[in-house]
Amino acid sequence: FNPEVMWEAQTALTQAEQPGSKGIEVIDDLESGTVRSLVSYGHYPRWSPDGRHIAFVKSVYFFRNPWNEHIHIVPAAGGDPQYLCHGVLLGWSQDSKHIYYYRAQDQCVYKRPFDDPNATAERILYSPTYFPSISPDESRIAYQHRGQLIVKDLATLDTVVTWQLPILPLYYHASWRVPQRP
């Protein structure tokens, strides 16, 4: 997801919030409010940084369930969604060629090319939490574990910093700030 590309193009992406709906819609023009349905099912949509594809999760549940989420990719212009893998969608690589995801079965974060159905996923690291967060520059990962927020360097897997959280949360979703343009 690149907010600069999204807003410059006057296009937005939304998950339909109507009761019983699990669809994903594209608002093609923010000023006029022109909306088109992209898929009739799906949660947690993420634009590729180049704006050409959208990754999303298909699940039978209305809430996050890391044991039963399936990642799909669809062209932003529309088309048939393609199944990519089983896992929790974390986001795109900067070059729009890979998807980061988490597999609850082995508690690991993976990176996988999205355009090659025969590609093998690269295991990045073990993460004891369901929702780790990759930094926008892909250099670090943050996750909560045992009441601490841990940030690791993805190249070396060394811990960069650890913070004690004020309360022990059931789930903590870390998020990175996208730097402003100079």
C-alpha cells in the first residue's frame, strides 16, 4: 500500500461494510464517489505499491483467524482472483513482486513471489505472534511477545530494540509510519 500513489490517482480501496457483505470495492474517483465492485468476497485488502494488483484475504469468518485465512491476488483493473497461499496477509514488497505473510501452523513469516504459482516461499523468521508488521523499507519487523514489543533487523535477525508494553494485550498490531516526502 502506497498512500501517495493512491491519493495522487484519486482512487481508494475499501472493504464493503454492509451487514453480511465481505466484498472489496474500488472508489475510482474520490471527488465523484464512483465505486466498482472488485470481488464479492474478501477482507483486509492491500494495494501493491505499483497500484496494479490487490492482495486480500478470503476466510469463512468475519474476524481475523490466522488458522483459516487464504491469500488471493486480483488485478486492480478487475479480473479473476488467483489463490496464492494459506496465511495471514502482512503486505507487499516495495517492488510489488512479493507478498509477505504469516503461517500460524509453523509460526513463521514468509516472502513469496505472487506471479509464479510454482514459486517456493522464502522463510524469513519465526514469529510467536499472528500479526507481525514489516517496515515500509523492508528492513525490520515488529511484533508483540510476552508483553513486549520487539523490533528485529530482517537482514541479520538481530533484535534492534525491545519495549515493555504497559499492559499485556491479547493481540497487538504494530504499524509503521510512512515517511513524508521532503
